[in-house]
Amino acid sequence: DLERIPGGSGGGSAAAVASFEAPLAIGTDTGGSIRQPAAVTGTVGVKPTYGAVSRYGLVALASSLDQAGPCARTVMDAALLHAAIAGHDPRDSTSIDAPVPDVVAAARRADVRGLRVGLVKELSGEGYQAGVEQRFREAVEVLEHLGAEVVEVSCPSFDYALAAYYLILPSEASS
């Protein structure tokens, strides 16, 4: 849709994958810039755990928030790309020197019986479009139907996340 934008700094990556200009892409994410464009373009975007993927060569907007991550057409493709780019990099002091979790095996998992899925209480309620909230509830019902255990979890500090983000990002960007 040439009348819309894919959004975020990872928008070009998501648009290239969605338009079949590239089979895979790497985007950058500070506060949603891989995930939001992926959602808008119908692709899969992942912001890896901080330090799981090297940021060597990236120009960070806010160093403690920025991460590079995969954008792909399928969860499996995103997992395969993540497996290829993850791991310790001695050129990046924020890179984690630990074994890389087997995200490919997790993506291959067809049976979700026994999988525990946490729904964060503080991320529900007002502020979501009705259609988005409805699709989310439908996805939760599918997981439950397939045998996943869905539990509510509480992360009360999430109430401060947006305020913290708006303090950290401009402070680091201006430094």
C-alpha cells in the first residue's frame, strides 16, 4: 500500500521483506521499531534480548535500549536468522558471553501442551482498538484449546515503563 508507511526505523526492513524485495532483513529497535513495522506489514519482527545480538557497527539512538533483530515472513525464518546473528561478539562490550538459546527448536515446536504463557495484567485494559483486543483474545483461546496453560502475571513496574523510556531515550540520544 503506497499510501501508508511501515513505521519505525526498522520500517525499511519490514517493507523490503513484505514486498518480496528481500527474503530476510535485519532491523533496529529502540522502542518498537522492528516490532511495529512487522505488525503493520504482516511480517515477523523480533527485538532480541539486550546483548544477544551484536550491535557492532550500529549507530545507536539510545545505547541501553537499542538492539538489532530479524525481520522475516515466518516465525521459522526469523528464528533461523536470529540463530545466525546471535552470540557473543568481542567487538561489542554489551554482547552477552553465554550460550545462545535454541530458538529454532522452539519455533519448530508444534505441540504447545504444557507450555505456560503469561498474560501481563498491566498490559491489558484501555487503550487498545477493539479489533486488536479481539484478535488477541482469539489467539489466547487458540493457545488454550491446543493445551497451553495461560496464566495472568503481574509486572507492576510496567506502569513506569513509558515514563522511564521518555527519560532514558532523550538523555542517551543527547549524550
